[in-house]
Amino acid sequence: MTDRVVVITGGSRGIGRAAAIAAGERGYRIVIGYQSNKAAADEVVAQIERKNGKAIAVKCDVAQEKDILALFKAADGFGTLGALVNNAGIVGPSARVEDMSAERIQRMMAVNVTGSILCAREAVKRMSTRRGGKGGVIVNLSSVASRLGAPNTYVDYAASKGAVDSFTLGLGYEVAGEGIRVAAIRPGLIDTDIHASGGEPDRAHRLAPMVPMKRVGTAEEIANAIVWLISDEASYVTSAILDVSGGR
Ligand code: NAP
């Protein structure tokens, strides 16, 4: 399994970057999708190669189906697909639902939900034993927001992650007999750029006292859970959702 390809969407920064580096160290062949930050994606590739790993970076906005098809075509040229990490995700600026535009909500769902489902579609086509594949793993990045609802902040984001949870359960049941495991991780407050993109760079640290463990998590702590889920050590784990959130 560790000689196979792992596709990680949004692998240029944050949790996706940490997952790419952790999986690259374990010998997987890494295909990093990135939206626009080529320099960051190239740096992740270089870091993996410095440790004798194999990686390529492919521009892929997961809201664009044609980009997803190109990402998986590039992965086909790199080896046999073994896992997909549906990591790319966005938040919007803090707002109440009554102030959200249709464009904001549609973009949130296009990236966080439709993009994840379309990537999973392409992965299942390649990995399902029913279609001649060798099986594999799909890990979806959800969020504790799917449980908490994120009132007055980003209920639309929370709802998108609720959809990711349901998708994880349903797809897992659908392909369990075809050699494919599907799981989700619900990170809590993790120290990445995503909070700045929501308009509040210090959000994770401000809210850290509310976490039972009284600290934010690191991207590497989420990456550790991702590489465990894609490994054979998690061979009986499917349609499962794992909170990695310091108890929150
Ligand atoms: P981040 O630091 O903001 O990084 C986002 C990554 O996704 C970047 O690589 C970015 O690419 C890429 N990306 C953004 N929009 C994209 C699109 N439309 N298509 C493809 N790639 C796109 O995010 P993060 O904190 O690592 O979050 C990763 C995942 O974990 C997300 O699904 C997020 O919802 C989830 N999560 C995070 C936290 C947290 O506290 N950080 C908590 C719960 C869940 P570029 O570099 O090219 O822009």
C-alpha cells in the first residue's frame, strides 16, 4: 500500500501540507492539489523530495470539475491510486445567516461539499474492486463545527461539514464491499491560515481556553490521524468519524 499514490486536495498549506509531508515520509507517492499558491505547493514537493519521497503538485480548484478530472489524470500518470484525502476547504468571514449572500453559500457548498463528492467519485472509479481496482481509502476533512453549528460565525460552513459527515457514512456503506474504506476527521481549533481567511487570524488562540485540553491543535496532529486512517493499521475502520479536537 505505501508504494501507492495518495491524492491530497489543498495540500499546499495547513493540514493538507502536513498530511502530504507525513504521508511522503511513509513512502506514499504524493499528488498535491492546490488552488492558486504554486510556490507553497512546490515547497511541499521539495520538502518531500529532500527526504527521498516522491511528489508532484497540480493546480486544482475543487469547485471546478475540469480541474478535478485533470488532478486525477495526473495522479494516474504517477502510479496506482491508494488513497484520497479530501482536505480542501474554506470558511467565510463571521456573519449571521440573515446577512449571508447566495454567492457565499454557493461557493462554500461548491468547495466543501460538491468538490469532495466529485473527488471521491473519481477515486472510487479507480479504487473499487468492482471496477477492477485494488481498493483504497478516502479520508474526508469535516470539522467539530458540524456538531456545534457555529452560530453567529459560519453556520453555512458548519452545514457544509454536516454534509461531509453524512457523505462519509453513506459512501462508506456503499463501497465497503469493494475494498474501499471511507472515514472523516473532525478537527477542532487547529493553528493554520484558515482563521485569517475567515477574517480573524487569532481566532484559534482566542478560543483555546474553551477547549478541555486548553490549547489549539497543530496541523501535524491532524496529519497523524490522517496517515493512520489511510494505513492498514485502520483496516477495520470505515464509515467512521474521528474527533481530533482536544475534547471539544
Ligand atoms: P488552510 O490553512 O486555509 O489551507 C487551505 C488549503 O486548501 C490550501 O492548500 C488552499 O490552497 C486549499 N484550497 C482552498 N480553496 C480551495 C479550492 N477551492 N480548491 C482547492 N484547494 C483549495 O486550511 P486548513 O486549516 O488546513 O483546513 C484544511 C481542512 O480542514 C479544511 O477542510 C477545513 O475545513 C478543515 N478544518 C480546519 C480546522 C482548523 O481549525 N484549521 C478545523 C476544522 C476543520 P492554496 O494554498 O492554493 O490557496
